[in-house]
Amino acid sequence: MGYRSGLRFIALSIVFLLILISTPSTLKSAEAMTFNGDTSTQWPTHEWEISTPEDQGMNSTLFNMMDYHIDRKGYALHGLTVARNGYLIHESYPDWRYNADTRHRVFSVTKSVGSILIGIAIDKGFISSVDERVIDFFPDYTIANLDGRKENMTIEHILTMTCGVEWWEWGIPLEDPTNSYYNFSTSENHIQYFLDLPMEYEPGEVWVYNSASITLLSHILYRATGMTPLQFAEEYLFGPLGINTVYWIADRFGVECMSGTLYLTPREMIKIAHLMLNNGSWNDDQIVSEDWVDYSTSQIVEQPYHNITPGYGYLWWISPEFGFYCAQGRFGQRIFIIPEYNIVLAFTCHINDWLIQPWDYFIEEFIIPALIGDNAQTSTETSETTNLQIHSILLLSAIGIIVIIVAWKQQKFRRFFKQSNYCSIKIPNPSIISL
């Protein structure tokens, strides 16, 4: 084949492929597929029952594309777990060191679990309401900087991160002495340290992320119930859900920190999500009241942090735009609940850069578009975009193969490799390689 003949062959091939791309897709889009599967809710108390995405009204192709995207981008993802209708439909562990049985520190996802525990304590009468004053739980402490504002601080102010004390922990490394949490955690008595903090705002006035206040909330739960958070959770939350052998780090007083020291497996994380998805009910037992679930996951605080974060409830992050709410933890730990579609999912990972958190993108571009038929409210534009992306990949791949074949027959590659040193790699001096 001559050079000009090769070019003509390439041109004709491109025209042929463009004709193919303009024809209706043979790949099933989210809208083209029909769903006749089970929509009843299952209760994974002992173990998650495995199902396929298709049997639960979702397209597995989109899940595979999501896994490919995660792998291609190199996200430090340890585990991804998705369930629908009470069935585990997708699970992946890109990092070989992690699996379904690995307990992962979920950091501030613990706060959302703490919110559930406070709701249970109120339901069972250990705490009268969220309007109880914080200082009333610590009568044995002499509190400095006590003024009317501090006297009016309630449990609800802690749950909404609006307690009003002088505090700043975001944007500063936790090991930095200027970080408020560093000084709190290294103090001789961290409960006394928090109670003594001066007030900066009226409680309920300004949202400021404050992990120390949730450690204080752990002690409120302990003083109200006579049980540590772990003991209370094992009886009223973890036990009924079949979450066993939990690891939860306690502070120097022996009280587990609801601020961020809980360890869970990915499957246990979506058990928590499944409970919330079902309005606090688990296999005909009301673990936490439906009213608590409904209000604690509503948008009580709108865009709390400089308009770059979603809304905030009772230690839950609320995203009305995408129709979900979630629990968030350091390094990218996430639990998502998408009530409209009966979907829950969890991520465990170790992403240092808080600006690289692609979970909303995964939900918008892969999870929701994977819904099939009557279960979906995706637009034709979304389906067509997905097909166009797939076709574009196929087209570019085909063109690349054709170019390589033609060029090889022209022996251009052979001469190139003979005349160049592009196949040799110079190894740098090991002494100057920085790890």
C-alpha cells in the first residue's frame, strides 16, 4: 500500500466510523433499558445480600465506567460500596491492602453517628430535648468566662455547629499550635478547656466547624445515660443493626469521642446509611424516631462556610441540589443517602487535598445516570451524552489502530525505532531521587 493509498484508507475508515456513530446506539442507555426487578427493602442485619445492579434497576456499565475513571485518575480510594433496596449491588477495593472486612477510621463521619445516638437518647428519655443547656450537664465544673451567651448554649447549638465559642480549626494543620483543636486536645483537661473558652458569638448566630464541641457532646451523652457512647451504641444502635466488634478510641476519661475516632467497615457504613434511608426503622423496629431523622437531615443551616459547602443539619451535610445528604470525614470518608432513589453508598480513602473530593461528581455522572427505566428521572441529554462519550472512545481507538497499521506497513515505525533512542531510558542517580 502506497502512502497516498494509506491516507485514502484512513479517510474512508473515518467516514465509515462517523456513519456508525450517527446511528442509534446498540449500547443500552439508562432510559432505553427496562427494569422488572425487586424493589422491596431487605434488612442486612447479619450480612448484606448480594444482587446485581440490573436486578435492582441500575445499569452495571455505568458502575464499570466509574471504576475505570477512579483508576485512571489515581484517586487514593480504599473502598467503594453501593446498595439499593437493601441489596449490595456494587463493591470495589482499588487498593489491595483493603477489603470488605477492613475497619477504616471514618474520622468525622463519627459525628453523624453521634447525631443518631443523641436522637436515640432523646427518644428514650435520657435527655429531655435539644433545648437542654450545656452547662447543666457539668455542675461539678467551675466555668470561666461565664456570661449570658454561654449560659444559653444548648445541645442544639452543638449539633448545628453554632455554639458561639471562640474557635478556629479549618484551614490550619491540626498539629499547628494556632489550631484551636490542637490546644484543646493537648490540654490537661480538655473538657475544662472547652467550657472555659470565651464566647465570640451569640449561640445559634454563626456556623463555625468545631470538633471539640462534639467531644463535649460525648460527655453529655455519658453523663445523661451512664453509658459511654460505645456502650450506648452497642445496646441501641450497633447491636440491632448487626454491627459487631466495633473499635472506637476513647479519650483520657475513658469516653469514646463522637468527634472522629470510630472505625467501621464499608459494609457497616452503609448499614448506618440504610437505617437513615428507612427513616430510622430497621426490620420493623424503630431504632431512632422518624421525626429525628427527618429534622436532623434537613437544611437547618444554609451554606454554612463562605458559600462553598452545602447545608448543615444535626451533624449531617445536606445537598438539596443533588438530592442527597451525607456524613463527611477527613481524607475523603463519606456516607451518602439518596432517598429519592433508595440508594446508599460509602467511600473510604486517603485523599490529603480536601479540594480533590470527587464524590458529588460520581453521583451526578455515574450513580444517578445508572438508574433504569421508570426508576430514573434522567434526561435524554444525559443518556445521549453517555453514549457520545462511549462512541468517542471507540472512534478514537479505531482511528488510532488504523493509523498504526498503515504507518507500520509503510515501515515508518520501523525506521523510527532504528534511528532513535526513544526506547532507552536514562536512570537518574538514586541519591537525588526524592520520595
